[in-house]
Amino acid sequence: MGASHPAAIEVSALTKHFGRATALDGLDLEVAAGEVHGFLGPNGSGKTTTIRVLLGLLRADSGTVRLLGGDPWKDAVALHARLAYVPGDVTLWPGVTGGEVIDLLSRMRGKLDRRRRDDLLERFNLDPSKKARTYSKGNRQKVALIAALASDAELLLLDEPTSGLDPLMESVFRQCITEVRGQGRTVLLSSHILAEVEALCDRVSIIRQGRTVESGTLAELRHLTRTSITVETAAPLNGLGALPGVHDLVAGDHHARFDVDAARLDDVIRRLAPLGVRSLTSTPPTLEDMFLRHYGDDTPAGSVAS
Amino acid sequence: MSLTGFLSDNRVFADRAAQAGFVGLATVQGFVAALFGLLAMPVGAFTAVRLGAFMAAESDRRLTLVAAQPLSRLRLLGAETAATLAGAMLLLAVAAVGAWAGVSMVGGDLTLTAALAGTFNALPIVLLCLGAALLAAGLRPSAVIHIGPVPATGGFLLKVIADSSGAPAWVSDLSPYRHTAAVPLVGADWPGVLVMGAVAVVLATAGTSAYLRRDLTG
């Protein structure tokens, strides 16, 4: 992260156990102020537990956690005034309307910006006069999203905030987060939707079984992984499989499809050039590719928290 | 025939009742005092159920959005406890007004002040229930509605069984009912009221302290 950006979130060697089960096993996370940070991991990897520790709802067993310069457990009230939170599965009191929940949460923060609230109600197409018991999961999610986005919080902790939203509303959410980033606010976005993370996030942390396994910009993460190449040459393709960094080769006489480590791409292209390249398609790895590389053979035994 | 008249005419029944701890049933004051003593059980259970509902809101994550606001946990629990206590006192007041109105309608001798003194005489046991519920909220939130009513229901059963079975006095002394006078038949047992109030405060303080230190469930 850039030296000019102080960290909004600094987590180091965080552990959390529930009984004998380990939810967080030395997790590290660093989110710079003003960035949108993707927080990726499968169910049970510890994303929600991490966010609940950041909120001071759970107490860390060990490790250090700093949020906006404070301790989330000891300074919870002061920090909560500076952040907004959207849980992944919003549960509301059934007899209260969505509008009442939004207004209550806003008033607890000290002020209610009616203009911003009304604008968000319109954009998310939510009827605030209905009781929470009549809302679908997506509508309950909208209530929490509108309350968070209507606030002037400098940090938004979003735990799978678009689960239950339809594609149209996901698009509205993306626009809102883009606006939030434009205002210089910080977002920690836990998500399963990789396209969403690719579209919105400056940096990404991938966690697995309570540990951080990758962290960096998407470009940095791509550099660490493989590029898919499809090539057709005039001369016969021989010996490609023996080149270092080449994987999953499917080759014919004059055409081949393979993955190559980013660091070896240059060597492979040099080898191909003298063969008379007729066509070449290079596909950078998607976040999904990176994700599947980490989790394709994952067995989540021992993980208890999402 | 009135119930107090029935008890006046049936000394054996009244004696058995006295043996089980219900004295003076043959008078209006004695009879309502016995009923008001029983009032501690439903009102004590009310406090446990209210705090149990608060714990349920925590465990099913209805409380999460509120807990993430700039609001201390002490304030959250304090607000719920204050509302619960206010509700319990309202129930005691309503019971007093109801008893006074009922007795007055049939020409009985019970002033509103005496009725209020009688129902609020159950408040120390209700406070013990609230204290026990708070202790459970701090240490074992899923058991609040089971542990909260114990001082009232457990204490009542303990006293009746101990008095009826001739158990040693110290067994009966463990029951809060042993330290609760039959108001308005007689004056309040002020030392008992103060001790029960102090025990309730200790339970509530210990429970609140544990609540502030523990993880939120859910």
C-alpha cells in the first residue's frame, strides 16, 4: 500500500477460537484508507468472524487489531460512530417497517440525512412503509445497505452485502460503492461474487481456513498466477511441454493450448516466435481462476465460521 | 359464602395452610397478602422472559445492526433492564389496583395504599429474578428464561416443601419467601427487603460485568 495512505484496518496474526474449533488462525489484513478492499474466501473461511472482531462484537483471542487507529473492543462506541456495517443476512424485528429501521439506525448515529435516504430508497426501489416481516431477503438487505450508505461513515464494513439482490440492484450497489470510493471513503467488501470484486476493488485479500493466503492488487495477484495461451504456428510445435512454467498443455502439430506462469511468459513467447505464429490468444487469469486454484481441492474441515 | 368466611369456618383447612406458610387467610388482609406473595412468581417470570427475548434477539442477530451503532453494550443492556423493571412495576401496580377494586366492590376492607404495599412487597423477589436473569445473560445467555424465575418459583417450592415436611429451619431460610412478610396483614420485613435487594444488585452487577466481557452470540 502507498505510504501516503494510512491504514484504515490493520490486523496481524489474529486468532479466534470457538471452543475447540479454530475460526481464525493467524489472519493478517491491511486495508488502506480510501481504498475498496475485496475480502474473499469460501464459506467457513473466517470472513464474518473477522468482521465481527473488527466491530468489537467478538473479542480476539490473540493478535493485534487496529481500526481507524483505535482498538475495536475497547473503543467500540467511538469507532462505531465512524463506520457503517452491513451484515450478510440481515435480520429485522418483524413488526417494524424498513423506513423505521433506517431512521432508527441513522438517529443512533446522530443525524438523519433525509435527502440522501430518499434518494437511496428510490435507487434501490424499496418501499419503506412495509413491515419487515413482509420483506424478502433482498429487501432486508436493502434496508441495511440504505442505512449504511445514507450515513457519512468513513469506513464501510460490508459482509456479502449483495446476497439476495437481483442483478439490477447489484448494479445500483456497484454505482453506490464507486461513488463512496470517489468520496475518499474506505470499504471492506466481503463477497462471493468475484465479478463484483473485480469491478470494484483496488486490492484483494483471499483467506482460507482463517489465514490470509493472498493479498495485493488484482494486477499483483495476476502476476503470481498463470496466463492461458492458445497459439497456432506455421512450423510444428515441439518440446513446448518441456519448457519451464508451462502447464496443462494440450498440443496438436501446429496448435496448442496451455497455461504459463506469468514469470515465464516472456521465455515462452520467444520460443514461439521463430515457429511463425499465425494466431495467438492470451487470456489473463480471472479472479475466479485464482480463487479456484486456492480452493479447488479445499476441504473446509475444522472451519466453523463464515 | 366468601372465601375468607369459608376459611374462618374451617379451622383445619386454615391450620394446614398456616403450616405451609400461609397465615391469616381468614382475613382479607391475610388472604390478599398470600395472593400478593404468589404474584412474585408470574412477575419474576416476566422479567426473565423479557431478558430472554433480548438474548434471543442477540443470538438470531436481530440485535447485530443495533450493536454496531455508537451505543455501548452497557446502555443496550441497561435500557432493556430498565424497561423490564418498569414493566414489572406496572404489573404490580395493576395487580394492586385490581385487588383493591375487587375487594372494594364486595364491601371488603382494603385500602389502595395497603394493596400497593402488598403487591410491591413482592418486588424484592422480582428483583432477585431480574438479578438472576442478568447473571445468566452474562454467563449463559441461552438459559436466561430458565434461571431467571428460580428465586421466585424455586424459592416458593422450597419454602412450602420445607415447611410441610418439617425440614431444618436453615433449609426454609434459603427461600426468599421466608424473608417476605405477609403485607398488608403485617408490616414489611425491612431487613429481609434490604438483604434481598442487595443480593439482587450483586447478581445484576456480576451478570452485567460478564455480559460486557463476553462475545455477542449469533
